[in-house]
Amino acid sequence: MNLYVKNDTTIEKHAGIGGKRKMKHLIDPLDLSVEEMDSFLDLADQIMENPQKYSQVCAGKKLATLFYEPSTRTRLSFESAMLNLGGSVLGFSSGTDSSASKGESVADTIRVVSNFADICAMRHPKEGAPLVAALHSEIPVINAGDGGHQHPTQTLTDLMTIRSLKKRLGNLTVGLCGDLKFGRTTHSLIKSLARYQGIRFVLISPAELRIPDYIFDSLKEKNIAFKEVERLEDVMPELEVLYMTRVQRERFFNEEDYIRLKDSYILDAKKMELAQNDMIVLHPLPRVNEIAVEVDSDPRACYFKQVKYGVYIRMALIMKLLELEG
Ligand code: CP
């Protein structure tokens, strides 16, 4: 079976005379079918229940983290995941620390890194860079965030968090609030959750930060229930999951627009009073101002738990892409 690949991210690999296998990459969350995604989540649950069982699964394997853009959670959780599996890590944490600063292309870099590691996670400010890497790679490439486009491993983290805490991924009303234009985590999450039955989206953003047209059109085309609103207060009572996001300063063309829009939403204790008792608040983090610190002590604030799930799902992802059994 050739799992986890779309045609455009697939590379045919010769594996001995007459044999061919497909290299597995994760570039877009929809590279995974719903069944595959569910199987990743099941494995992550098993790892979380019994981490010791998986502690040497990647012995002798290396993960390269190629981060051309800053990260705390994604890079360190990938590194933690590989170390937890008994493997090793190498890599760089900014473009300026690598030969990209001398003009090396992503295609050349991945050809080189393919000699040093068994799998790689790449974050890049340019949309599509991890896809380019996958097309030239000898090892599985994981998109760890490309510009304002996609962030599939944050989505796996979000799905694991929602499934663990709400016990389902369908039949939910999910509010996404903030910068829905540039926030790649929201794009990936909407695309993935839209495949589950009974999902209803409430998209809360200023007009200038609405979801991109291609996502809007896809929701319409698939007849997914959604509405767009500007005021968070108005919709709080109907939400079962609230996914807050930061206004993405690094994607704005001018600072004035960022300053005008950055505090469009601030979730505080007063707004939380309007929410259901078992609503959960998620955030991919980092947080700036959009969730007041006073909310952290509310039992419905689950964004730090979310980070913990991210390590287990990345362990599962590494195992699946390397075709390793527990
Ligand atoms: N959620 C997320 O991608 O965080 P980092 O930018 O710190 O990796």
C-alpha cells in the first residue's frame, strides 16, 4: 500500500531489480485519508499509554530538523519525539545558520541532507518549499509549516487534542477566531475537520483577515455548514471548541495594518462566562495578547495540554513514515 502521499508529493523509488516503492511524505494534511489520520491518532494514543514500549523503535535512525523560520513547539516537539523513540536529531533552527544564507536552494539542501538523516521536518517561510524538497528528497519530508499555507503536524496535534478531550471529531461546532487569512494552522485544521460528519464551523475574524477564497470555496462546494462573524461574544454560547489564533505579524506587508488588527480579539474571563461549561479552548501557540493570562486557570483552557499531545502524534508520524512497528 502507498499511504500518506498525494500524486504531486510522490517520488517513485527503485527498490531493487523490478521493485518500486513510493517515498512517503506529509506535505498537506489531505495527503492522509481520514482512515490513515485515524490510524495515526490511534497509534499516538497507544504510545501515550505505554511510551516505554516505543522507546527504542527508532534506535539508529536520525531526524533532521530544517527550520528556515523560528519555532519553539514544532521543532522541539519533533526533536523530543525522535529522542523518545530512541533516535537522534540534527539540524538548523534558522536559514541564516545554514548555507541557505549563501544562496543554496531547498532542492540542493535536501539532496545533501538525505545523506545525513533518515527523515526530515522542514519549516520554511515560502509556501510550497517543503513540497519542492519532497520532490528532490531521498528521505521522507514532513512539512512543519510553510508560510501562510499549511501546518499538517499542528493539525494532527489539534485533532488528537479534540478527540481526546471531546471524545469525537464529528458532530462538533468549532469556532476559529483571529487571523484566518494568514494562520496556516486554521487552514489545515478546517480542511481536515471538514471531512468528519456533522462538523459546523464558526469563522470569527475581521473582514480583512477572513479565510482565503480557496478554503471558502471548498466549504461551499462540499456543503459544509459554516458562518462568518466578526464578534466573538455573539457566538460564544454555541461553540464546543474555540480555536484562538495569533495575528501573524510576520505575514503582513505593513506594520500599520498589523498594529490596527493585532488586538481584534482578546479572550478573557468575562467572555468565558458566555461559553458552555465543557467547551474547550485551543491555541496552536505562541500566544501574544489574544488570550488573557487569567484564562489559563480556567479548566476549559486546554492549549498547554495540546502541546503535550503534539509530541505523541509526532512520534506516531515518524514511525508511520519510516514504516516502523512498535
Ligand atoms: N504551533 C507552532 O507551530 O508553534 P511554533 O511556531 O513555536 O513551532
